[in-house]
Amino acid sequence: MLCILSATLAAQNTTIAIPTPTPAHKAAPPPKPKGGGSGGNPINIPYIPPPVGPSKLPPAGGALCLIIPGCTLPAPRLDNAFPFSNLTPGGYVILYGKNFLSPDGGAGKIQFSLGGPVVDLVDLQWSDTSVGGRVPDNWNGTSEQEVDLWVVRGDGVKSNNLSPRPKFTPIWDLHTLTLSELDEWHCAPSDDYWCTDTFGITAHSYHASIYGHDSGTDIYKVRRLANGWLTYQFDFQVTQSHDGSVQTPSGMTEGLNSVDVQVHWDEDGGTLLNEHGASTVYELNITIRGPKGTPWK
């Protein structure tokens, strides 16, 4: 390659000048440092290492906290709600604020309480500055009242309660049936028995056998619930069983416009010569739900 280059330069009658290095004692002096004293001496600025320990970085958005060491994410803050939000069963709620996204970018929960159980909104929509959700259709309070409403970010950090407090508006009425309201009820006989609603529930049933075998089926019926009322909730509990058993009731189906619940019990009180007695006690609650302000009969 060198031979080819030399031949080419010779053919072109070209001369390449190679500069001669300047001796060190003849080199140009370095530029005078800025800010020097009267004698022109440079100012020495000492090197200060960065502090050791946790970084004191300012708060950053949720996404940045994945890549910034020592990041601290502020708590979510609720500022206001969309004016047409509807805090009622099946209604949609939209909330505005900031810092709703967790460090991993995930969503959290929107919750409210009427002073009792906490209700989670469903069908959530989530961003860092706005969130939304729907009040469950199958949840219902019985009166209009102000509630506490807040956001829980995906990392578990809770926001402030929305202020002013929003108002929950029920669209349903709930009603617990009593024995006197049923079209038909039957308390199967035993040696000693009774069924009553004096305990504030639909039925409190007691059966006892002095000796021998007893069994029966208690019946609770409403032929038709009117004006859109439907069965909503059934609560059943066996509170006592001595040498006896109570089967899970049949007919405890939600969403029907009639009631037909049957409870079968069975007891063995022993023989006449070896009687030991047997008894069963259970409680039954039947709750129906319908449009607010309408009768169920």
C-alpha cells in the first residue's frame, strides 16, 4: 500500500510536508485561568464526593419511581368528582386528582362506606389523574345519606376522603319478611315445637323429641311478589343440634318473584327405655328487594 501511495505521489509531483514537533521549552504557555488572584495563580476547587446514604430525590410520578433510586411517591389525592357522577346502585362515578398510579403502573380500588361495610366499585378505569368505576348493582343502602369515599392506590396507599362528602342515593327498598306476612307457613309438629318471628327475623324454629324418632319439614311461602320485588338475600343458621340434624333449606334462590323455602329436620330421642331427648333450633331470614317507594304486595 505504501509503495502504491509513493508511486502515486511521485507521478503527481506532490510533496507532503510533515510538521516538526515544537520543543517543550518553546511551547505556548497555558491560558491564564479566569478568576485568578493578583499574582495570576489558579484557584483550586476541591472535589466534594456525593453524599453517602439514601437519595433525597423529589417526588416523582409512578412510572419514574421504577427507575429512580430512592424515589418517594406522594399519596394519592382526591380533588373533585365529575358533576354527573351517580353514587347509586348501578351508577357510575368519575373522580379527579393526582398520583393514582402505583409505582408499577397498576390500578387500585375506589371505595365508599355508609358507616358500615366498605363497598368496592367495579368496572374500574384508571389513570394517574382520573379514576372511575360503577357501584355494584346488587348492593343497596336503605336511606339517602352522605358517605365517605376514597381511593386506594395499587401499592396500598389510601387517599384523602372526597370533600365535600358525596351523597348516596338508594333506588331500592329492602324488606325482611315476617311469618305474619307470608301467604303460607307451616311448623311441622314434634313432641315440643314452635316457630316464631318475635326475634326480629323471618323464623326462629325449635323442635324437640322426648324419645323416639321425629322428622318434619317447615314451609315458608309467598305466592307472588308484586311491582318488581324479588327475593334478594337468605340467611340461615343452625344454632342448636342435639341428636338431630337440619338440612340446608331448599328454595333459597335470589331474583325470584315468589318465595318457597322448605327446611327439613330430623331427630332421634332414643327408645322409651333409653330415652335421651333430641332437639334442633335454626334461624331463617328472608329479605326481598324492590323499587323504592313501591309496595311488594
